[in-house]
Amino acid sequence: MAQLSLHSPIGDLTVTEEDGQIISLDWGWVPSEWQSETPLLRTASDQLNQYFDGEIGDFDLPMAPPGTEFQKKVWAEMLKIPAGRTKSYGEIAKILGSAAQPVGSACGANPIPILIPCHRVLAAGGAMGGYSGLGGLETKTALLRLEKALPREQQQLDL
């Protein structure tokens, strides 16, 4: 297992790789003795920097998030949401033949936030819902603002 930390506009982030795939993205900085720069982690860091600079919207990285089969199905649906767009928990639930609440729980359990864009999933009617990353809804709002995907009501509040 290798980890690499980077600074970002939403705080320090640490990306973890195992067996040639990204398995987690966490808030915080790991001590330098634990860090190991691999080609994949360098690519992930470069793509995250490009994302925060507004140069890319989606990521092209091999990922293997640990989770249940249902969670993996939810995360696969989230990966289909392009940058600048959102879906509701209910829309994803309908695709999977589920209820919205388990979809929300799977979003909250996403071990690779940002790269698997759980911030692009909103509650009914465009309400923000929740966000499990550091900073909660403030971070979710910042990510959606970066992608120019804030719900209309939120944009009006920010004027």
C-alpha cells in the first residue's frame, strides 16, 4: 500500500493505492515517512490539481473502492454523472431498483470522494443533502461551485 498527500483548496488530501488501484481518498496529511510516490499516485495528484484548477472535470484512474455489492453499484452510477451535472438520490435509486435512503448511505460510505463524485448527488428538489467529507456541506458546495453545478436555489443564496 502506498500513500501520497497533496494540498488542495478544500484542505490537505491523501490518496491511497493498493495493487495498482486507488482505494481511498482521505482528508489530512500523512507523515512523510508513510508517503510513497508511485506513478499512479503521481497521476492521481496531477489529475486532482488539474481538477481544482478547473482544467478537467472527470478523472481517468483505476479505482477499487472496498464496499458491498450494492455500494459498488451506487458508486458506479455516480461515476456516470459528468462534471457540471447532478442527480438525486431518488434518480439513482430508481436506476438500481432501490430506495433513496440506501443510496444516501452508500454515498456517505464512499471511500474515494471527489474521484467518485458523491458530491454530485443531491436530495429531492435539488436540496444539498449531506456530505461525509471534511467540512460537510461547505465542501460539497465548494466542489459543486467549482464544477458550476450548484442548484439554482443555492446560486441565488450565494449572490
